[in-house]
Amino acid sequence: MGRLTPEQKKFYKDNGYILLKNLISEEELSRVIDEYDKLFKRKNLEQMENSWVGKNEDNRKSDSPYTVKGVHNLQHHHSVFGKLLYNDNILDALEDVMETENIMLHHTKAHYKPPEKGASYPMHQDYPYFPYEKDSMVAVFIHLDPATPENGGLLVYPGSHKLGPLEDVGKLQGNFHFVDQKKFPIEKATPVIADRGDVVIFSYFLVHGSTQNLSDKPRRMFLAQFASADDRPIGDQRPQPGYGWVLRGANFAKDAATSKHYDYN
């Protein structure tokens, strides 16, 4: 079910993303959502903050009431999230998109946009956060709720992945990176309308962002990012727990990126 058709492969190459349905069974999805909600409850939503923190155009710090709650490395909180990483349908789709059977985990995270005040994310590329030599990095965005522009859904600029690394306008504002919002206004981005359980795979060069959640329900998502096992990170990147797990295939390189941080002998 996860294998892409020739038409889907072409769509991904042309657009830098692909939306896929029916990769996750209802039973598995329900378990993931149940443990997701329990995890966020344990973590205490009021003490969490993962929204973009930058400055306004007049260089004043933003004091917006809008927020996003986030948890990283979910596979270290419950086994259901680790099992999800080994979902064969998702790995089949990744193999077709990445054109390799050697697939390595980079990290996982989850964002919870609360009702009526879920913050937006400016249009950005993931590349500045963790550049790789062969640019094999992709994201798997799993929708735990239906997504539209009204509830903070994903927005993309189709084909923008072909532009490669863009100017990082946000690099002077700390750890947050984003592209020129005048060149890539969020209002002109293409919304990815998704149902509960839908999966979007996209290149780390794809310009993407999300709107505010103005609906009366939360928008929940689980995201994992993967690279080819024979690719290498550029620069000094701090690995997160789970970094380097080989989820399919093998890591044949003797100077594997993980060996810089962990001893497997």
C-alpha cells in the first residue's frame, strides 16, 4: 500500500511533497492518538512552548497570545511511537521517494496547536536546521486530525525544493530560520488539505509553514525526519536521542555519522 505509482513519483519530483492515504491502520492510529494525548497531559500543556519566537518588522519582540505546544523524541516516551517508525507502508513510500532502501532516523517531534489560539509558523525550509551533504533529508508529517487553513494546517510552495537552499532571513534571530516572507507570503502558499491519518512526505528544501488554529478543536500532528544512511550531516549537529536508528536496510559506511557520537563495538 505504501508503494508509489509512477504518477506519484513524478508528482513528488515536480512538487517536493506528496500526500498519501491509508498508510496507517485505524487500530494503530487510534493507539498513537491515545498515547499522544496522555503524553501531552503528563507534560503539562501550560508549561510547554514550541511556537516561533521572533521579532516583528519593527524589531519589537512579539507578545502574541498564540502558541504551539511541542514534545521531541516521542519514541523515548512510549513504545507505540517507536513502532510507528517501523510502519512498513511508510517505509515503502520513503524508499520510493528517497530512492534508497537504507533509511535512517534523524528525529521525531509532535506539535499540538490548541483551539482558537494555535500559532502559525512562517514560511521556511528545514535545511538550515540540519543540512546534509547529499540533501537526502525528508519529513514525514502524520496528521492526527483533519487539517485545513482554518485549523492551522500545512501550507507549501510546490516546486520550491528545486531552488535549493534559500537565504535564511531568520538566522539573526537565534535558533529560528525562515525565508523572505515577502517573496514567499503565507497568503499565497498552497494549503495541504488532509484527513485524519493522512501522511505528507516532503523534502527539507520545500518552503512550508502553517496558519493559526482558529477552530474550536486542537490540531495534532506527529513528525519524523529521515535521511539516507549513506548521507552525512554538514557541520557540528547535536544528535537527538534515536538519531541514527536504521529503520530499513543497512548503514554500510565505516565512517557512519552515528559513529561520531556512539560506539557500537
